[in-house]
Amino acid sequence: MAKNWVQQAKSLKPKNDLFIDGKFVPAADGERFETLAPRDGSVITTVARGKAADVDKAVKSAAAAFDSGVWSRADVRHRQQVLIRLAELLLENKDELALLESIETGHPIGDSLNVDVPSAARSFRWYGEALDKIYDEIAPTPNSALALVTREPLGVIGAVVPWNYPLIISSWKLAPALAAGNSVVLKPAENTNLASLRLAELAIEAGLPAGVLNVVTGLGAEAGAALGRHPQVDKITFTGSPAVGRMFQEYAGQTNGKQVALELGGKSPHIVFDDVEDIEACAVSVAWGIFYNAGQTCHGGSRLLVHESVHDKLLEATIRVAKSLKLGDTLDESTQVSAIVSEKQLERVLGYLEIAKQENAKVAMGGSRFTPAAGLENGYFVEPTILDNVGNSSRIGQEEIFGPVLAVTTFKTVAEAVQLANDTEYGLAASVWTKDISRAHKVARAVRAGTVWVNTFDVADIIVPFGGFKSSGFGRDRSLHALDSYTALKTTWINLGSQEIS
């Protein structure tokens, strides 16, 4: 029998204070702010409004834990056991975490249950399991010396995560950072805090020492900026907008020159050639690639670059798939497309639809706000929208909308397709659709993107790196390369003296 998620949401009493030094505490000045449910605009709860003083307290707790060695110098097998136990606890508390995630993000509850929580758990398990399978190095020194090259944790990591996939993206950063022995101060997005707070509590239950993971909720301009500027933070890892990402670069330069890793969104194209083998499969990938999570995905396939000879057939098939998607209440397990995260983001998306009219794009499907059910009139819902005849240099063709809006543009030649794909400030992801393996390889090499799929889209796993080129940022989440990024190399050179054995 299906769970009554609406009733469960009403009875929720989520933790809503800061999490510092292993316990929940109010903000130093006692201030709070509301967090709203995208499905109906109602107030879920109030959350502690952390500011500079709270960030300082959290960073000092993290630094003290790091310096004590209780985690940073713990046996690798102990860190492994704790991370694997945390993965188990995430799954044991899957319903609660999924509900917390859905009510704040608007992400359909079925996706939170079946994708978000399991993906986060897999991240912690994977990095935990990797720890006793990674070896340090011995350099090829002269016989009179021995040089050891080892990896050591950086210290205190500031992780600032967005609102579209709080658990998944937090786990991409927390799991490798903690696995490497660092301490972390996590700053969730302003409107999605509750699952992150519960995650921190579960980490303590799993055996993570107090102070190793702290969560400071608050506004970006207050808590986020304070974390970016703090002189005891050794690295900032951020996922979000290019404008805010560049602020973190400025904060680092203004203070201690801390490392910064950025993932800053995209305008990812599907490049569909005239020899695409399966139009129907392509249409499914195109539709899901932009309408999943109501288009609020950094690498979402928001541009469809299609050869003019297959434009009509693919557009018709994509509209057919899009119309088959079930739009509905966030807390209905059968819902496939639900709410935009906030009223602010809703207005942004609707604003772009007005711009599309000014730019003479043709609305092939959607284009309006909708209400999925009675009682949700104040929710933030936008129809899956397909805009045809979009000029690649237009604002619709260039700017990241971050909503359920697909921009369609045609091309004639392979060279033109590559030129259009690269004609954007972003370089996060792309897909190539062709049955010509030589063309697939050549175009994948030519497209400036951190991930290029061939005859598929958005197939991902923790085993491969994720990140982009150009304005999409630098640094990589996921894979063993992420583990590298939370450590520093140390050389220990030992003079062995004479080669004579005495």
C-alpha cells in the first residue's frame, strides 16, 4: 500500500538548528528564517540563520578536531568502517531523508526514494571501500636515499552546495573529503537544509567524531561569504552559479589563498545527426534529459541541436514523450515532473519564457504555469516547455534557465554542429547521437565539455569524474580524482648514507 506522504509531511518535526561540534545549537544571535514547501508555498519550519560568528565557531570546531588527530590520523580501516556504516544508516532512514529532501526541493518523492538517497549512500560506501585499496608511492631515487610520496588531508574543507540535489551533491563532496581525513563545514543552500542536518546527525551515529562534520544553515551573503573568507578554511568546494563561484575565488584571494573548486552549471547540448539510429530512444533521452527534476539539473540537456533533415521527426517524438510524463504533486509517488524549488526560481523561468516570445522562438509545447491538484494553487509549477526555432546566439540559446525549457536549433553540417555546441560560455556536458563510430569519436573530442555521452544521456556513476570546462568551472566531483583533490602530496626524503652494509 502506498504511503501517505502528505500526512507524514504534516507530522514531520525536523531538526532545524545549526549542527556544530556534534550537537544542534541555535544561531549565536537567535535569528531564524522560514523554509517553504515548493508544492504549495507553505512554511515547513524555521531554520537557524547562521552568520559569521556561527561559521567561526564551526570552523574552529572542525580545526580542533583535525588537529587532535581523532579523525585525520585515525586508522584508515576505522574511517572505512564509519563511512560504510553511514551509508547503511542513510538507507535505513531512507523514507525520512527522502521526505525531507522532497518537501524542500519539490523533487518528486519517488525520485528522492529511488535515486537521491541511494545515490548518496553509494557515495559514502564507495569512498569508504576505496580507502584500503589506495597505495602511496616510492620515488626512483639514487641508492643512497629513499623518497616516500604520501597523501595527507588538507585540513578544514568548506563545502557549499546547491538546492537542486542536496543529498547527492553533498555526498559527492563530503564522502571523499571525510575519507581523506579532513574536517568539513557544510553550508547548504538557503532553502534546502533539513536533509543535510539529518545527515550530519546520522554521521555522528555512524561513529564520526564530534567536530569533524559541522553544518551551518543560513543565507549565502552571510554564512556562505563568511565561510569563503575564513582564514582557517583550507579549501572551498562549491556548486552553484558562475557569479557566486567567482565570489569564492575573490574571497580566497582576499584572505589566505585557500584552494577553490567550482562546478558552475551548463547549457548542455544534444547533438543529433541525420544518421541517428533510433529516433524514439533519442526522444526519450532528450525529454528526460531536460524535464527530469523540472529542468533543475546543472548538466540538463537544455539545448537540442538537430540536423535539419530529422528535425520534424525528432521534435514530434520528443513532444510525444514529454506529454506522456506525469505532472503532479511532489508527494505523489507516481509523479514524474513536479515543482520548481522556489517562487524566485519560478519567476526566473517564467521571465525567460517572456524573453522567448521577444526573440520569436516558437512554443512547440507548454510555456505556462499550471496547478497539478486542488490545494496546490500556490505551488511553483511550470509545464514542460519546448521552444523551437531558437537562435543559438539568443538569450534563450545562451543563458542557463534552470527550468523545464528545451531550446531547439537546427544545423546542416558536422562542422556547424560542433561550432554551435561550443558556442556557449559553458562546458559541462553534451551528447552525440550518430551510428557512425568515427564521427562519434571525432565530435566527442571536438566538443568542449567535461562529459560527452554517445547515443545516451545522463548515465552516471560515482566511478567517473564530473565537472566542466570554461565557465562551468574547474575541479572534479566523483571518482578517485575527487579523493586526490582533498589531499596534498608530501615528500619524505631519507638519506641512507653509504651503500656499504656494516
